[in-house]
Amino acid sequence: MGTPIALDIPHSLGKEAVRQRLDGGIQRITEKIPGGGLVQHRWEGDTMHFTVSAMGQTIASTATVFADKVHAVVDLPAFLGLFASQVKAAIEKEAPKLLK
């Protein structure tokens, strides 16, 4: 069973600008993974569904764009759930950079 991490990333850009920045920056996630990885994403309305695959693990996530925030849910596989607090701290630090 996975370990979900949920967080909100505030913004003041408007939905369309956030969507463009997420589309343009989502591949940068692999820069933070030793040895790289693969990111796939698709949009359903204002929600981007994406997976990150690396080191034999796949992380399924969503990012829903609201007028003033992005609500992200990252579902860590059981093994990575052991590191949930470190992963959440890294996301909180890095995610706002995607919106700049």
C-alpha cells in the first residue's frame, strides 16, 4: 500500500500561466533524481496526472490547478513511504520553483 503526500503550493499567476509552467517544467523533476528518470503526464481538465519512474519505482501523482494554489498529491510506493517526510520537504522546497 502506498503513502500519499498532499500539499498546497500557493501562486498568484492565474490558472493558464500555471498550466504552461507545469507543462514546461515537469521534465525537470528528473534532474533531481540520481541517474535520471522518466516523467509522463497528461491533463484532465485542471488536473495534471503524472508519473515519475526511476530506480525501479513508479510514483503516481496529481496536481490540480486552482486560482490561488496548486494542490498536489504524490502517492509514494510502500518502500519510498519510509522517506515520506524527506520527500515532502523536498517537494515543498522545489515545487514553487516550477511556478516561477
